[in-house]
Amino acid sequence: QKEVEQNSGPLSVPEGAIASLNCTYSDRVSQSFFWYRQYSGKSPELIMSIYSNGDKEDGRFTAQLNKASQYVSLLIRDSQPSDSATYLCAVKPRISGGYNKLIFGAGTRLAVHP
Amino acid sequence: KAGVTQTPRYLIKTRGQQVTLSCSPISGHRSVSWYQQTPGQGLQFLFEYFSETQRNKGNFPGRFSGRQFSNSRSEMNVSTLELGDSALYLCASSLTGADNEKLFFGSGTQLSVL
């Protein structure tokens, strides 16, 4: 079992729809969770962080965390073609001493079509 | 505030050579970490430095090394380059590397080994 798992996609959604991206992780004691967006040929850009169970909203983005189920998700409302990118789920594991050792999923490619 | 700066942006080397990559963190950030990104393995943690000390290391051979200077700038070195070392090398920084801190990435150095 991989430490952080994501559906590689591509996830294709029409413009204006809600895109739902999912991630599961294996380290039960992980405390910090992040979503990064990476455009082709560019570096990852942090878009959301979440540390507590529940929902966290920032503009069109909502991150959801369920530690009991070891599940993190990202919802993108009113999806735009400019949202087309690879979305990387990252977990900061406590077991490995934390610091900035993020474990990344393989990423989900999102394609928003007009 | 300037972001994380990595130089050079592109690098072409041949097998057996060595290479040094440079990273300047965001001003005030003292934790610098390095990641390797390849199409097959995704983003993988190399090592993390804080106050000139390596605090955490990923599962890479000893050919990969790094250091951090008193001004928090960091370098990573890869000796005896192999074809499989071709990758995007990303540097990231945060204030101290504590659990709930956000990690910001530089634009990366694209290394091609021929």
C-alpha cells in the first residue's frame, strides 16, 4: 500500500461544475495535509492546507479532512479551464519526525473543458 | 517578498559527472528541503536542513548530498551522475519546518543526464 494514494485521472469536468479530488493516506498519526496544484512544466503551488477534521473553505476551494477514515479531499467549485492541472495531495507524517518531509501522492490530472 | 530561488533553471550533464544545485529560501525561512520529481516516481523527499544541520533524509543513495549555509541558502550535490538522475529537482522552504507550517517551492532545476 502506498503511503499517499490518489486516483491518477484524468478527471474531466465541464466548466462551471464541481471537481472532486480524493486522497487517502496510511500514516494514522499524520497531522498536516496539503493540496498543491502543478501546471505542466511548473513547480507545485500550495492552494490549501488543513490540520483538523472537517471542512476548510478558501474561495472556490474546499478541503475536507476525515482522520478516522484517513481521507482528504479537495472540492473545486465553479471549475474553470484555468484549473486544468495536476493536483497533488501531500501529507506530513509524524512518524518520520515531521519537519518538511512531505509524502506526496502521484497526483490527479484535472481537465476542465469549456 | 521574493520567493524561493533556484539556480540554474536547466542543466545538462553526462554520466559520471557531478552537479551542484543552489537554492535561496524565502527571506526569514530557515528550513530548506529538497525533492526529486520524475514521471515514474513522482515527488520524492531527498533531505531537509535547518540551521546548517541535516534533520531528515529520504531513501536516496549517498551520491546525493547537501548542505546549508549560515544565511540559510542551500546546495545539493549529486556525484557520479546516472541516467536515472534525470529529473526536476525542487527546493522548498518554510520558517522552521514545524508541523503546521506551509511549504513553498521554487521553480526547480531540470537536470538532464546524457
